[in-house]
Amino acid sequence: MLLLPKRSKYKKVKKGKLTKFEFKANKLKFGTIGLKAKESGIISSRQLEAARQAIVRKINRKGKLWVRVFPDLPITNKPKEIRMGKGKGSVAFWAARVAGGRMLFEICGITKATALAAFRTGGAKLSIKTKIVF
């Protein structure tokens, strides 16, 4: 199931500038092992879901997993082979702005080796570089 907001104040939003580093959500808060973003970027809700599913499969549905980011940024695009102008395109998908150092996933209740394997496969599904923290 893809993540997206139930409702938003504006239908289309400008992407804006990405912040380089995260200083608030850069530490473990819920779990014992976490997957942290090394660089800033935009992660689509499909990528997040693919990573979540990969992690859940690897841990065999044991332990608890927290997803610390939410895709609240509507990304628009215009159809192929359409002339310039005529306004902004329609919303194609939802994404999350991620700053470097941001905690993406947290996990607890499983062994360190299992968590390492799970986060390695989960991190491969994302479009940014990640690292595993304890």
C-alpha cells in the first residue's frame, strides 16, 4: 500500500531547495538499529514502500519496524510530447524530502545480523546512499 496524505491544503506545491543536513531527526528514537540517509534527496512513496517490504521480508515479520519519513510532497509532470506552457502538470506521485543524516527506518526486537541484512536490502531500493546505525 503506497503512502500518501489523506488530504492536503494545496494540490500542487513547489519542490523547493533541499536542506543539506538534518539535525532533529538524526538519532534513534524508537528502535535499536536504524537506516540513516547519507545524502539529501527526494524519495518517492514507491521507493519507500519497496524498501519497507524488503525489510519486512528479511526479518520474517519478527520485531517492530518504524518508518520515520512520510511522502507529503506532490510531484507533478506533464504528459509526453506536449508543447511547453499551458500551466503546471498533474500530480504524478508523492515523495518525501530527505536531508542528509535523516533517520529513515528503525527496528527493534531482532538480532543484529538479521537487521544488517534487512537494512542492506532495504537501502538498495532507495535512490540515495544510506548507512546502518546502532
